[in-house]
Amino acid sequence: KFAMVAPDVQIDDGKGTILISSEEGETEANNHRKLSDFGIRNGTRLQADDFLQDYTLLINVLHSEDLEKDVEFEVVGDTPEKVGPKPSEPPSKNITNGSDDGAQPSTSTG
């Protein structure tokens, strides 16, 4: 549904529980498990990353009893119109730390 090539999906709970890994075989044992086996309930948030496409989704899981017959899930909300690799940008020529390794000064406020 989300056109991801090699997704990594984890529960967005600060613990980093990985449900789906792009590394072959790493989470194969999860394929037949239910979301509830991982403590995922109504309101749980998942983070899906596709490194190959530089594409990240935050997914809010909402329980519904009103789906049509044989429909397992429904995607609602804002979905990307076009998914694909971002166009490459030329490397910046600003050198702020005296080297050419692309390192930038921290802008975090702690």
C-alpha cells in the first residue's frame, strides 16, 4: 500500500521493537504473528523507514469494527502521491570546519 522497497518497521515507543526488517531473515519469525502479540493496540504508533527511497512514515494504528467483509485494514489520512528516490543535490561547497568531510556544526539546543 505504501510502495516501500525495503522497509524497516518499528513500534514508536522508545524501545525500538522491530516488527519488519529490511535485513533478510532478521524478522521472518514475526510474519505469522498478530499485532496484538507485540502489544500493539488502538492508538499505537509505528515508524516505517525505507532507506533506499529516503522515505519515512509515521503510522497511527486505529481499531475499527466497521470494515467491509474480507477487508483486513484501511489506509486513511495523507498518503504520498509519488514515492521514489529524492533527486540528488550537488554537495555543498561551504566548509565550516576546515575539512571537506561534510561535517556540520551541531544546531541542537540540548
